[in-house]
Amino acid sequence: MAGEHARRAAYERLYAEYREAARALDAARARGVNMAELVRLRERMRALWEGLATWRRAE
């Protein structure tokens, strides 16, 4: 049971990081930052999303 709780907590941290990356991307777009920064933020979101998808498939 403790292992399941730790796994769930790790998943929730990963998802929270994904949501924060999404907010950062939206804020960057609103500020009008350069394309390189937007691409970097979008790639970070993609990597986090792939991590979440891998986690869900493993469940």
C-alpha cells in the first residue's frame, strides 16, 4: 500500500509539473517571447506529456 501511495504521489508531481509548464507556455505567448523560447517550453511540455503517457500505460 505504501508503494502505491508513493507511486501515486510521484505521478501527481509529474502532472503538476506538466500543468506548470503549460502555464509558463501560455504566459510566454502572452508576453510575446521569441520563437526559440516558445519551442523550448513546448518541447518541455511534450516530454512531460510523454512521461505521463508512459506512466499510464504501465498502470
